[in-house]
Amino acid sequence: MENYLSSNSKLLLEDFTLNFKLNKTKSDYRREIQRFSYFIEKDFLMITYEDCNKYIEYLNGKVNKGIDDKLRLGKILFHTKKNKISIATAEKIYSYLFSFSNHVESLKSIYDFIPKDFFNHFKTTDKPKAGRNISEEKIVSWEELDRLITTLKKYNLRDYLALMLIFTSGLTVKETINLKWNQIFEDADNNAGIKFKLSNGRERLVKIHMDIVKLLAEYRVNGEPIKHDGYVFLNRFNKPISSRWIRLVLEKACKDAKLNYSYSPRDLRHTAAYMCLKYGASRSQTMEQFGWSDIRFADRYPYRIPQLQDNAIDYINFRLKDDSK
């Protein structure tokens, strides 16, 4: 990556990070400020409002859809595949740039090499924000699901089962990796479910698909001896598998299935919610299954049936007479 930072900007950056206790924090600041400078193709001391605003738009794009990143190696310019980041990551990057800009602005009266009109333009730009609606890019199609599930079946049963729980039951990655055997139960009608204790003392019950129940039974029989209060998904060190591992497995599966897009576990959860709503589940049923705090979360999904949108019948100018009047 080409370095546009001047020696003066580097000096200010070193001064700014001097008192940081963690080396990782220092390197994070250096990396993100260098990336910003590379993006605007100028030294940090020369930034304008347009530069800052354009970069925030770029971060919002990475949060909401994922966009092509350009990387330059020597004289070769190439594009990477679509790459999404979380809203938390985007906000953290914004805070790095905002803090360093404030630092530079505060030193104008001390260093002659800082332009007298230097201003922290991030003060007048909005923080990155995620789009309210779930874009169709986050919804896995039936064809892609078929290819993805066929591929995952070839992996070990633990990883296949973990990802299928996320898709068929709408669990989060955190809920999946922290799942314990004593949370799984069966009612009088042989319906299987998972109990989650909420912070308000209530319980949330999540139903498990019958095919996943069979997989769980197979996994439990074929695995190592288990404890009733033990974790369901363990690694070779007998510790719970990590969220990173789940994401890496799914990323590999998308690649092996030759999908055009690398989906995340959250996308599987979005797909499950989308399908529940599209094929007839009520908003309240879906809210309960997925643990949403607000029923309006259902409005984020494009679950309306396309065939009933802007249909030919809509062009008939006809209304029934209201006899009650």
C-alpha cells in the first residue's frame, strides 16, 4: 500500500500514540490513519471536508453492502472481492480518525508545519451507520442454500450441525458456541427446543427443526462422553469452538460450493427470518423465535411476495360499493 503520510504527519502520529499502553492500539491507529491517507491519496495534514465525507460514505458502503477494496502492489492495481465490515468496526475507525484530527488541530499554534486552516472535518460528518433494511444481498437463495448445505454435509458433523442450527433455528453465533446440553429439552408432544435465560429473568424458547433433532442425536452418540451441563460444540482441546472458527468454516463452504458471494453466519440467520416471514409466520412468532427486542425488526426484511407487488390486477379501477353507508 502506497504511503501518502508525510514525515510531519508520522511525527504527529507517533506523538499521539506515545502514551498508549497497548502496542495493538498503536498499530490500529497507524493502520487506519494510513489507510485513510491512501484512500484520499494525500497527506493527512491536507484533508478537506470532502475527503472526510467521502471516506464515511465508503465505510457506510462496507457496512451495508460490502464494496470492492482497491489495493496497490507496486504498479499493479487490482480489486478484491466484496468485503463487509460491522457497524462497530466502522465506528471504531471513525473514532480513530476523529481523535487524531483533534490532536492535530490542537497543535496548530505549536507546529508551523501544520496548516493554519487545518480543521477536524470529522466534527461535521456523521458517524457511520448501518442501513435499517436488510438488503437482498444478505439473503441466501434456495439454489445457493442447496449447494451450500450439500458442501457442508461433507465436513465434520460438528461444524455442519452448528451452522444448520444457526440457519434452521435462527440462533446467533454467540448463542451457538455457548450452547449447553442442558438447554435442550423435549415437550410432551415430542417437540424439541432450546431454553435461553434472558436478562429480565424470563425464558426464551427456540424450536429445533426435526431434521436437526436427528443430527443432534447422531452427534451426541458418535461424540465423546458428554456432561449434562457441558458445551455442545467443543474443539480438540475440549473447549467451546470459537465464533471465528464458525465464520471460517462458512467462508470455506461458500468457496467450495462455488458461490459468487461469501456469506456470514448472520446472513444465514437473516435468511431464516426472511423465509419465516415470507412463507407465513407472523411477526410476533418470528420475533419470539429469533429473540428480537422489537417486533418492528420484521419490517427490515424484503419478505413481500414479488408476484403480488405491482400486479396487473392493480390497474383495474374498481371499488366495491359500501352498503353500510
